[in-house]
Amino acid sequence: MMKIYHNPRCSKSRQTLNMIKEANREVEIVEYLKTPPTEEELRDILHKLNLPVDYLIRKGEEIYKTEYKGKELTEDEWIAALVKHPKMLERPIVVNGDQAILGRPPENVQKLL
């Protein structure tokens, strides 16, 4: 079963979820603003994405601009910041088994379908 870290207010997240549903795939929807991923889950996601943590950070968010912009944090510190402020988490993230992908653009999810 696929898993999507989803924000229903985000058009890209909605588009990605629709693509998964149109492919008739079972999907677990995690509204990460209501149920933020743990540090362990974020580490697992990063491993599956095979990307550095800064790819998961939404640099346009106000909390990023006021508290983190210009700071050099370690991966552990960034992960802790994302757990504390899940709004900074890039979305959507789709996980399928041992692979994950950022759904920006939504067409990226085709690689997992």
C-alpha cells in the first residue's frame, strides 16, 4: 500500500492524491499537519527519497523565514525542526515500499505507480 503525506489545502498534494486514486492504488493518507511524522519516520523518508534534508524544507513558509533562514543546521537539527514545525515539510511525499518521491510536480508520482 502506498502512503501519501498530504495537505488537503495544497493543490499539488490534491493532484498527486488524485493520480494515485485514478491508478486504482490503495493509499494511506497521512494529513501531516494533524499527524506530523516522527523523527524516525522522517529519517526513513529521507533514506527512501535518497535526498538531503534540505529538499524537504519549504523555504517560503513564514516559520522558516523568521526562525531558520540563514542558519546552518545539521541534518538532526533540521529533522527536529520539521517535527516541531510540520508546516515547513515539503509536500506531498509519496512512499511505496522502499521508495519515496516528492510530488512536485505531481507527475513525479508516475515513477511509483
